[in-house]
Amino acid sequence: MSRNAAISRARNHLDSGGFETVLSRLVAIPSESQNPERTLQIAEYLDELRCMLEELGCDCQHLTAAGADFLYAERKEDGALPTVLGYGHGDVVRGMDESWAAGMSPWRLARLDDRWYGRGVADNKGQHAINLASLRAVLETRGRLGFNLKYLIEMGEEVDSPGLRELCTTHRKLLRADLFMASDGPRLSEHRPTIFLGSRGCVTFDISINARESAYHSGNWGGLLSDPAIQLAHALATIVSPSGRILIPEWLPNGLPDSVRRALADCVVDGGLGEPEIDPAWGEPGLTPSEQVYGWCSFDVLAISCGNPQAPVNAIPPSAWARCQLRFVVGVDQEDFLPALRRHLVSSGLDMVQVTPSPSDGVFLATRLDPEDPWARWAQASIARTTQKSPAILPNFAGSLPNDIFANVLDLPTLWVPHAYPGCRQHAADEHMPIGLAREALEVMAGLYWDLGEPDTLPSARRG
């Protein structure tokens, strides 16, 4: 019975073909939460995960909140031991069946060039399958986990996690733990293990100008009627500079904490082969690329329209519209984002611009565990011991996850250990996971779970 034996068992699960069999079964379930016709498949996936968790000796129960379905599992070994809450989401985005490479299907696992292809292999089926397999390797090696396990599976993360906040609020006592540890999102790069400690927040909103009911001939009325497209362009120019620098002070933190700057000092943003080159002059001056994407806020225009772009006519359009997005970090007041924008536009003489929350997207809040927190240091040491590599420590994920629910509602330190990489094509056709990355991820998680069963080595703060 040893740590190395558990890691070897997890690795052999992949090399023997066992992990591929499990992953193939999970990918074959088209659990598209964006597709209302997939209700049965959503339930089928939860049943599949129930079986996997029961094989770990967990007691499972079906929970609902706000009309959404969840699977909760618990293995209690000893009340004196620490408790870890795990999480994963079994839903996926639409398969985009017709867009995959010839001969491939999003619902059939394919192996090509030492990669697995299929919808969910990176986001998130492959990731929580790795974690469950690693738990099993530790259990079979040690005969017990050495800690208490709680696990939550949701089926709506790709549609803004409906019901998750309500569930965690209602069942706060049930979900009580000492640590939250899960996997989602990409590593910093394919070959560097990564820990991220939170996520950037995200708010999506529309800005629009509705000047009049209809368009008017630009020859007869040009120069007499305001042009909403021009006004909208000026509005955007007051929000962000030509080089992408945010110009609304309320949208920015006071600065970059020293612990965040130190953590990001050796982190190089690299999406891998085929990914775009970074524009070095874009964004906040004086920040490195990693500080810009992991430590700062960013504003983008996701879509913009006026008139008829496909068939322009000689007319002044009656309206103009843009959907915008702000991703933000800890240190800014998310309650003031849209009020601050309205104040800013009025002070710029653009009071005709309307600001409304986007009807299709909720607000994710920003979270960040301090990179020098004892749990972060513990995870860093465990991964380094397993891989002989220095893992990247990201204060927060560049994208957005419902991490604030675990960090704020459940009041847990949060560790995310991602098993995808930036070029994995999640949310696109040909989603994939490098098999070498999966092998290393199984080793990493087996090491972490083994070390969780060594209570004398853990941070002393107990919450469970």
C-alpha cells in the first residue's frame, strides 16, 4: 500500500483500455442541455454517474432545485476525517454534428493521433471521469479513501447552472466540507499541470439606440437626422480605447495584488499549435499577457448591428445595437457595473444610449483564493511531487464558472485542477483531449486524493 502504487493503478487504468471504455460510454450519451429534446438523455447520464459513484461506496440521492436535476453522492468514512466536496457537470453544448471532421461524430469516441475526440471529452465528461477513476485507484490501493467524500453532479452548467445556487443555499449543511476540489476548463498549456483558485466574473449586456420607427433616405435626410450607428460607435469609443484599455474606472480593480503578481510571474499564455498570436499592445498597459487575462478585467463587443448588413440601402438606420461583455476580477463592485456605465454615458453626452442586461446570460461573480493560501500551497506541493514539474498557479480562471457558489455560499476554499488545454476546441466541432494529458491527469489526481488521506500533512483549518 503506497502512494506510488495508487498512481500506478490510475495510470494502468488508462493503459489497459479501461478508461477509454468508460469515456466512450459517457460520450455516447447526447446530454445537450441546450437542446430541450434531450430530457431523457440528461436523466440517463445521471443514472450512469450514479452507478459509478455507488461503485465507490457512495450513497446517492437525486436532488432538484428550480426545476433542475442534480446527483448528490456521499461516502462517509469517519467524522474525525476531513471532508472534500467534488463537482462535475455532465451536460454538454450542442453536438454540431455536421461540423465535425469527416468520419467523426460528437457522440462516438474516436482515437486519432494520440487524441480522443468526442463531445464532452474536455468539457466536462472526460475531466470528472478522470477524477472518479483516480478516486477508485486510491480506494482500491489503500482500502479506504482516508477522507470523507461528497460529490455533486449538475446537468445545466452550459445554460448558466439553473438551480445550483438555490440548491447549495437550501442544502448548505448537507454540502458542508473542508475543501472544494474539482476539474473544469483548460490548463495554462498542454504540458504544464495547473491549479486555478477561482474564476473571473462575467456580465453580458446590450447597449442600443432606438432613434425612430423607420429608416429615412440618406440623401433627403442626411445631416438632419441623428445616425444611431455613429452614436453607438462614439459610445463604444468612450468605454474602451483604440488599444482595448477600459476607460470606466468603476470597472477596474485598484491594482494587482502582490501575491497574484508573484503567482503569475512564471506563467506564459500559450494556446498551442493553431491558436492565435497575442496582440502585445492590446489591453491594459504595463501588464504581462498572463496578468492581463488572469489578473485584470476585459471588455469585448460580441455582436453589433445596424441597418441591413447583407443588403445595405441608402437610408439612415432607425436603430443600432451591440451585445457587450465584461469579464472582471475580485476587487470591483459587480452591482455597480451597469449603473456606472449609464452614468458614464450621460456624462459623455450620450444619454440616448440604452443599457439593458442581456436576456440570455446571467452574471457570474468573481472569486479568487489567495495563491499563498495553505490549501494552494498543499496542492502545488502534491502535484510537483507526482509529476516532477512546477504546476502553474492561476489566481483565477480566465473564463467564468459558478465558483462563487462554492466559495461564497458554501464558504469553501476552492481548488480547480483542469485536465483540458487551451486548444481542445471545447464548445466547437472536433473537441478533443490528448491521451498523454489524460494519463498525467490521472496520476496527478491519484496523488492529490492519496495526500488528502494523510491528515497530518493537510492545512489545519477544519470546516466539516
